Amino acid sequence: MGSATKLVIGEVTGSQSAGLAVQKEGGNVGIGTTAPSSPLHVYSNVSSNFAALIDNDQSSAGHVMKLTTDGTGNGSYVLDMESASNTIFRARADGRFGFGPDGVSSMGAGTFVVGIDNSSHTADIAISQRLQHLGDSNTYLDFPSADTFNLVAGGNSFLKYDSGNILINNANADVDMKVMADDGSVILMTDASTNRVGIGTSTPGTQVQIEGSDPYLTLKNSSAEHTDGGAESKLIFEDHSDTALAQIQASHDGTSDDTKGDLIFSTHDGTSLNEAMRINSNGNITVEKGLISSPSVLVNASSAPIIGQNWIKIARQDSDFSSGQTSQGIFLVTFVGREGVDERGTKSTYIITVKFTATVNSPYFLASGTHITADAIDSGDLDGFDPANDLLITHEQDSTPAFEVWIRSRETHKHCYCTYLGGTNNIDNAAYSNLAPIIQVNQTSASSITSLGNEIYGTWVEKTFSNLSLTATEDGSDANPLLTLKRYSSSPADADYLGQIKFQGENDSSQEINYAKITGKIDDASDGSEDGIIEFANIKAGSQTITARLKSDSLQLLNGTSLSVNGVVQMDVQSGDPSTATDAGHIYTKDVGGSAEVFVQDEAGNVTQISPHNEKGEWQYFSKNVKTGKVVKINMEKMIKKLEQITGESFMEEWFEDPEES
């Protein structure tokens, strides 16, 4: 027994083992050791057994062990467990717990810290089923079965993995999901109450709404392919049976290795999905069936095609009108040419606008509220159509007049189609109850109209544009783009005016004024010798005045218009003196000794040279008098020099402009 030991019971000779040892100094008690290092020191070196066993057979409130300390800080250990000199568990008096060597050394990181080298096992913490929030029994992480987990808060399952599915809001609760940006804004939001999704918004108004300063949607095909129709992205519209009713496709245009694309619209015809319209990389629109479908009506009877220039009734309105009531309709009228005839195909197409306002007094229509106009869609196929002769309203001569709309076909026409584009009472508006003219069908064309008593003929529609730009992209030397002002006349004659361009504005009294205009005019309409004129007119002292006329052989400045030139006027050499003209003189050049000289000619034909030098460069005077027949040429330079010799005086100064001759 050592000197410090007070009592030893059951000591094994030659070892430190003892059944029970009590130290004389320090009061330590050792079980299995004669040198206890703590107030109670239990030591054993046994296998397949425990160094200590505490057993309480009490079945009610049978507590086993209690550890208590007065320490409260992180330096007081309530329980400390070691393995091979490594602490694997520690409970501190400050309420923190550490598992594993790393967990113990990092207990400041949290209340419950696990830090175990898990290379030899599968989990740091393993629970049988549920990890629950203290004091909140309906908020927990649950593992109800193998390969399943369920995250529950407030009794609602918000995240669950089950049978290969990840379920968000598995409880079907009215709770929204939001993905937030670093600035607090919403990136993605699902609204459980409306089944809507918002991107960039928390209040989506439709099933999917994208909101932001750049709400772009990108469909990217990552395939590196350049086939025609390849690299496609699609928007597909399906019905309840998963049938694609329509589709929008963006894809590669052509087979070259480039970035050309087209946009293809497809629709289902009841059997299959088919391309209906395409916009290619050149910006051209192709409609698959060659037409844009519309509610077009065949006016003439299919068994009675139009022959020659015949009238056909396209619309009628026979509702009773009170004074001031108006019926208006807008129609697209198309004539189709006669098949099998050379150079005849689809012909004239017009937008016809009809407006008729009734009155109770003769002529039973209000002129300011009544008109019929035509707007030609293709002016190249008009075939001489003129609304003033070929389009009209005929109406009854009473206080409630019915009216009809008639149009005359051209020689090349066969069928007339009419499409209603809109008009009065188009949507059954009670404030506009008057009906629009009704398209007529099964009509028979005739050489004359069936008059209802009075006729109102049509006009071409006048169009006003704030800007008009014509652009052509064609290669070649031909003129492009073209602007044509064409007048159709059955009897063209000399002095007929043609197209006109007006330049309008207002004066200081807000009155509209034609300040200037350019007009085309026929000078000679004879076949083979046609001549034209461009006429210029200006407002001059408040009145329209023709100021210039450009004819095929001359430019005329008229009515006091002067010619002002800030530059040089070049006159080409004439072959001789011009013919005389009444109340007119001429300035011109003609060749004299190989030099172009300037001459003037008066009304009588008298000619004077005003560029005074001869072929030697000497100053001379030339004049030809048609009355006397005399031609005078005087060498003025010689005459002046001779006069200076006679008088002794100097009348002429001369010098050289060329420095080399000075």
C-alpha cells in the first residue's frame, strides 16, 4: 500500500489493481485501482464487459444517474467521454453539446455540434423517423418510410420526396412559393389560390406572367445544324386531347451555314397539322394556299358569269330611314378575270366606301352625309375603270328611301367577289342602329342599271399622308421607285390637264392656301406626235398665277417671272440666226471663225454681235439690218487708235491680264 493510500481492500499482489482503495490524502476513492486520480476513479481492463454498471430495479421513477455542477460557463464540463485519449462527447455547463473530436473542439459553433470523421459510416446524425421543432409539434422533418422524407411546417407538407417525385406544397395549402433576388424582388412566384405563375411579379394576372424592364422569353436550340427547318424552336397550342391545334415555329431558313431564320405558322385542318403561313429571312410572307381567307361572297350567280362591261348590283339597304339617319358600309370588291384567255387573270380590286344619309325632302339625301368612293388596290389592273362612270348609288325618291350600290365590270372580268369590312351597326350597337348595306348574291349582270329614281356617282378616294416615302431595292439601271399620276380619259385632247402636285399651307388667318403646284398637261394628243407640258404655278399677290411652263422645245417664264442666275449661263452654238417671234427677242451664240460669239436679235430680225472681237482678237462692231439688208462690221480697235493719232488724245486703255505677256 502506498504512502498516500489510507485503505485498500482486495489488492492484487505486485499490481495496482484493488477491489477498493481509499486514499489517506485527498480522499479519492478508487475501484480497480490503488491510485485514484479523481474523487471516484473506476478502472478496469476487461473485454466484453463494462467497467461500471448502475442498475435501478425500481419500476416507478427508477432514476439511474444524475450529474450536477454549480458551474455555469463554458469551462465547466458536466460530462466528458474519451476514446483512445480523444474526447468523443462533451456536455458543458453552458448548455452546449459536442459529438466527435471536431464537434467537441468547435462547440462554440452551436448548441448541438457534430464533428466526426464519417469516412467509415454513412451519417453524422441518424434518426428513426422524425426531427421536430421544440414546442411546435406540427413543424418537423419526417422520414415516414425508406427513400422518403417530408418537411412539414404548421401542419402543412411543403416539401416531400416520395416514389421518385419531389412535391412542393404537398399539403395543397393556399400558400405561395417565392424565389427571391438579392435585392428583395421576386424572381419566381407560384400563386396556389389562382394556379398562376409569376416571373418577376408576385401578382400574376394570367396563368403565366413575365414582368420586368426586359421581359424577354428565349427559346434556344443548342443543336449546331443548318438544314432547312432545322435548329427549330416551337410554341405548340394543344386541346384537351393533346392534339396540336396550332403551332408557331422559328427555324433555320435554307441549307447554308448562316444565321438566316424563318417564322412558320401552322394550323390543324381536322386531320393533321399543316403550314398555313411563313415569313422567310427576306421578310416575305407566303400564305400556303395562295390566299388570305376572308368571308368573301360571290355576287354574280356562279352559272351567270359577267360578260363584257356590264353593271352588277353588289349591295342594297331597304330599311326605312328617318331624316338624318345614315347607313354606311365598307367593302372589298374583287373582279376575277376570264380563264383561258391570254393575258387575262385576276383583275381589279377596290375598297368601296358607301355612305347614305336620308332626308324627308327632295332630293331625299343629305349631300354632306352621302358619298361613294373607290380606292384601287392595284392600279395596274384597272382597265380604264373610273368611279365617275362605273360606280354609283341609286336611291328611291321618297322620305324613306331604299338605296342600292352598283359597279360596272371591265372587258376582262368574269366574276365579282365582295367582302364586308365594316360599317354602321357592325356590332349591334344600339346608338348606331341603322344597318349597313347588305351584300347581294346570285345577281345577273346587265348593260344598264335598274334605277330606283336617282343616281349618285362615285369618286376616287383622296388620301392624306404626313410623309410619303418610296424605296426600291432592285438592282439594274431602270428607274426605281416609280410614282405615276395617271388620268383615265375616254377622249384625251390637247390642253387637257393631267396629274397635279399641290403644295398647301395656311395664311395668318388660318385659311388653307395652295401656295404652289406642279401640273402635267397635254400639248399635243395626236398619235405619233404627242407632246407634253409641265406647268408651274405660284400664289402671287394673293392669286394663282402660272409662272413657268416647260414644253418639249422651250422653257417659258410667264406673267412677270424673272430669271435670276447665281452662276454661269452656258449657251450652246446655234447653226444660224433663229426665227423671229412676235413680241420677243433672242440672245444666242453661233460660230464665227471657229469661235462661239454672242448675238442679240430683235423682233424684226436685226442681229447685233455683243461679244466684240474678230478672229485676231481685235475689238469690233458687227450688225446686220434686215430692213436695209446691210451688214456692218467695224474694227473699233483700229478706229480708236487712228482717232488718237489724229487728235493726240487717249481714248483707250489696254493691258495684259496674263503675267507672261506683261
